[in-house]
Amino acid sequence: MIRRIIQFDNLLTHRSIFLFGPRQVGKSTFLKAQYPEAKFYNLLQADTFKELTARPELIRRSLTEEDNLIVIDEIQKLPSLLDEVQGMMTDRPSLRFILTGSSARKLKRGGANLLAGRALLQRLHPLVYPEIREIDLLQRINRGNLPAILNSPVYSEDLTSYVGTYLKEEIAEEGLSRGIEDFSRFLEVAALTNGKQINYTEVGSDTGVPPRTIREYYQILEDTYLGWTLPAFQKTVKRKPVSTGKFYFFDLGVVNSLLKRGQIQFASELYGEALEHLIFLELKAFLDYSRYNVELTYWRSLSQLEVDFVLGDVIGIEVKSKSRVAKRDYKNLLALREEFPKMRTIVVSNESQPWRTEEGVEVMPAAFFLQKLWGGGIL
């Protein structure tokens, strides 16, 4: 079994945890391995769901003095159970809960009791570099990073099944079953525009769905943890920035499956797009796991200068799938640094060795960058 690097033992000494993430990312597997002594309730099991729906107080009544940690899987299935959880927290302040979920929509939409700040939010991502450093980046680009799929001999079929299950179960639960064909078309167009600025009108035109519905569809993807909107960096003055965000799916393999791509070849145009996507996912996971209060954005000026990723206002990162980086590949970083002279600037590339340009831009091979990132050498 792959050892996950996420740790929140120190958080559990102070608070309970909401652990959210998409389906099949490994939430239950991780928790059972990490906390075998915990009492588990899985709301995906029909008998458990039925029993706790009728009698939510059963958890409290089954508590013993030895019970210190309770895990409730897929809490969004039964949001009303949170009232009982809060009552147990009040009665036994030392009792801790880990509440997992693959959708925040029911909790947000129903005004669910979110425990008045007594539980911290933590997200579990698909596999990241320190967990699978021995796996070639090209394999990850083609297969994605879901634990059950990355090493599967039939990963393509597994990805197709994953997307189909998501449409069938998650979307049906959101009350969109009559519009599932519209949503399915939207998913394909959203995958085509993965890593690009969101244009609700254009996506609506391509899918035959009104822009206001497209906006709701993107929100569903975020609420079910299938992607993020990357906001635009807004702090430049000399060069006016755009304000529109980009959308990235949570996994490369899911995008490949939605677009029915064949094998992505090293150094191809698709490889460049996928490498940028992979670096985004690693940055996002690193910030979440490290609990750094640093905003991840991208920068684009109205004159079409663009930097792929900006961390706070201290690091600019450009991703290039080239094996030889030239000045034209980092000119946008230099333009951004004109307004932020102390900004660290990095090009992630396919170069074989790290080096520094005469302007002070750091050029790093992709694997070297990921090693530095997770080793604390970037932030």
C-alpha cells in the first residue's frame, strides 16, 4: 500500500477534522491504516445509513470510555447527523471526529451545522510526488494520480468507469439526472478548456446550455472536488491584469478520459499542457498539506503576457516542456519581476540539469522542482 504523506495528528489534539476529497482518492483507506483503533461508520453502506437516519443517537449510545476517535464516512449523505456530533463534542470535549465527504453541496445548500468552528477543513488530494517519486512523470501524465488507477493494467477502462460512475451517482444525487446529457457535454467542453480562462458564454454556446447554467455546472465540479478555479493575480499596476480565472480538473487521467486522448508522447504539445497541469496539482496539494497561507494565482496582462503560476507575490513559475530553455521562454517572468524586483522566478522544464540564467531566473528539471518543492526548497 502507498504511504500517504498527509498528517494531521497534531491538528487532532486540538480539533476534529472534515476530510474532503473526490471519490476514490483514498480517504477511507488512509484513515483505516492511520487510525485502526477508531470507530468507523460508513454512510455508503445501506444498513448503516438506514440505521443512523432513523436513530442518529445510536453513535452516542454506543460510545465507551475507551472511544477517543470516531470516523464517519461520506457525512454529506446525512447532514442532520452533524447536530448529534456537535452534542457529543459538547458532552465530551476530548472526543475527536474525522468526517469525510466527496461533496460539499448538500452541506452548503442545506445550511448544515458545520460544528461552529470545532472541526478544521482538510483536503485529501490524489497521489503526489513524495508518495510516488519512483513513477515516471510521463506515466502520471497519461494515467493521472488516483491510487486505484495509476498502476492498473486496464487504467483506461478504469478511468472511463470513474467518469461514468461520477455522472451516474454524484450528478444524479445533485438532482440533475434529467439534465445529465447536458452535463455530460459540458464535462467534455470543460476538459477541452482545462487550464484556460473560463468563458461561460463560449462554453454555453458549445454545449447548447445557458451561461447561467454553465456557471452552476462549474460550481458543481468545485463542490464535488473535481476541480478548482485558479484566480488571476491582480497586483500589477504598470501592466493591467485580466481578472478572469482558469479552471483545472483535479486529475490528469480524468481529463484524458473525457477527451478520449490516446497516449501522450514526451515533448509533444499535449505533453506541455499536461506538464503545466501536473505542476498546478502538485502546487495546490503542497499548499493544502503544508497549510501555508499563500495564495496560488496566475498572471496575465491585457497585452497577453502570461505567467503560469504566482505564489503570493514572492514566486513566479513558468512551465515549459522544452529541453533547452531560451530567454524568450522566460521573458514574461522578467516582465512580472519589473514590478516585483524581489520575486523569485523559476522555469520548470525538461532540461537535464538545473541552472541559473544571467538575469537570475532559475531553470529546473520538472522532477528536480518537485523534489525541491516537497523538500521545502521553494517555499
